Amino acid sequence: MQPNYSKVLLDIEDIFIKKISHSDSNVKIHIETKPTYQICPNCGTETKRIHDYRTQTIHDLPFQLKDTYLVLRKRRYLCTSCNKRFLEKYSFLARYQQRTKRLTCKIADMLRSVDSIKAVAARSNVSPATVQRILDTIDYHCPKLKDSISIDEFKGNADTGKYQCILVNPKQKSVLDILPDRTTAHLSSYFREIPRDERYRVKFFLCDMYQPYVDLAHSYFPNATVIVDKYHFIRQVTWAIENVRKRLQKTMPAPLQKYYKRSHKLILTRYQKLKDESKKACDLMLEYNDDSRLAHRLKEQFYDICQDTKYTRQREDFYSWIKLAENSNIPEFEKCAKTYRRWSKEILNAFKYGLTNGPTEDFNNKIKVLKRISYGIRNFERFRTRILLCTR
């Protein structure tokens, strides 16, 4: 007897293919099963008596780049004991569903990509509402904390508020959880629910220069060393030299203002990375004012400190730099030095341990892409599930 290769290709057990019809846009596969003994869901009696037949059209995975439908001839059985009428159960079809189980799994897998729900629905030949219902059935829980944790906020504009928080394991580069807002009250209640032994296990807590985060770290992670992310304290110097340039520009003639504005990247870029022609242009820009030359020198010195590999030298040079900035008579760098003095312990921890919030910023960029292609996701729970699907 020749094997039924059509059934093998369909990969569904205990079905018979009766007919296949093709059109330009879809393919319909008419299938049927053998009658078997069924258990009555009401009284548990076994029966094989058929009451009637019904036809159901079921969405399946695309075949030959066409929308595929399984046209199933369903049986309704009659219990001879209690007269209960019930439908036959199928391994490939969930109750009350008009799509196969494997299509549901495929849609859930497609939601891992950074695509909009509408795009996923179009590729799966289902409605966006169906994709949303599948998304709502997926649930994620926060895994156990390891020895490090980083926290950052992002602008999600969900129904819970303008900003949401992301928790990341910076060493394993994995997302732990997404929180609905960044308020101290909510973060406190969230961290309070984490078992004490997990919180005490954390050795490093990474955050930006936001005092409530540091206060929460000291309260709920007493054994953790607080580290300020490198990007967030380095940009203080970048802001300082940019503000110096903007202040000096106001005193320049209009043509010179336009030139300084267009060429501001020459001042921001590391001097050693500039080409010879660009170095001459940068030197010419710095000749305009003593403040610009001193600001540029302070910027270069601080970047050198950040690139040093020896912590003891970094620590000594860092405090020396703060004194230079405090005595520079440049208001922008005096303000920067004041900030560094206040956050010196956390900044030095960044130099010492070398941990950064880089993985968190990568995840934030992916969240921005997801939000942009979806034109925003107002429902926070759906937003959280999509983020965890796309990042885990």
C-alpha cells in the first residue's frame, strides 16, 4: 500500500485528506478523521454514536506562500447514557478556536521580532485582535536576581505613565523585568516583594545620576556597591564644553557664530582622533578665547582619565581634575566639578569595577524601535510582554 504523502506533508496525525483546492491567494485542504470511541464530558460514559456533522474552516500555517485553510468535517457525538451532545476533540485544534495550535505557536514566535502587531497579523492571515489575544496569554516572571542589577528609565508613554523602568542583569546582558513607572513608591513596593536573600546577594547596583535610585539601592540592596554608569557622568563634561561654546558664540559676529555651530564636532571629538587638517581647524577655533582653550584641555584630560587602565592612578587624577575644574573660573566646569565631587564615590566605583549600563542602553534602543513601528503601545501589560519577548 502506498503511503499517504499528502498527510505526511501536512504533518497532522489521524486525519485523511479528501480534497485540495487552490486559488490565486489561498489553498483549502478538506480533511476528516475516523470515528472513534469518545468520553462524554458530562457523565464519563464511552460512546461511539454520531449525532450529526458540521464543517469548520480553520486557519493554518501558510503553504506555498498562500493563505492555508483546513476545512474540517467535525462530528458531534451523542451520549447514550445522558443524551449529552458534544464535539469530537482534535490534537491539532484547541477548543473554541478557528486556528491550529501550531499557528498560535508560530504567531507567538513571530512576536519575538521587532514587528508591529498589524504586520504579524497580515503574515499569519489572522486579525490584529487575534494576535493581541495571543499576546495577552503570554506571561513572564522576573527570574532570580544574580550578583548585579542595573536600572534605567525609558519614555514608553504607556497608560501607567510617561516613563517606565527596565531592570537588567549587566553581566549576563539579559532583561530581568519591565516596571510600569519610576516613582520611588512603586519601586519600593516592587523591591520589597523580592525575597531578602536574593536582594542581599546583589553585589553591584548600576544606575544613572538619579538620587532616588541610590537611596533605593542602599535601602533594599545593602550589600551592593553603587556604580554610576560611565556614559551618564562623562556626558557632564560634554555638556560643559558645549555650554562654553554656546556662551562664547553669543559674543561672536554672525558669520563666525554659524561657523562655530557647524564645526562644533571638532571641539567635541578627541583631538588625537582628528586628521591633520581637522586639527588645524580645531586649533584655529580654540584661538578665539582663553576659556575655550582651557575647556578643551579639561575635556581632553578627563577623557584620558576615563581611558586609563590603572585604578589607583585614575583615582588620583580624578581628584586632581576636580580641583583644576573648580579653580578654572569657568562656570560650566565649576558646576561639573561640583557634581563630580558629590558623586565621587559612585564614579570611582565605575572606574574600579568597569561595569556599565551599555546592555541596558542597547535594550532601550530596541524598545524605541518597537514603540516607533507600533505607533506606541498604550496597554502596559502588552507593552511589557512585547519587550520581554523581543529581548529575552
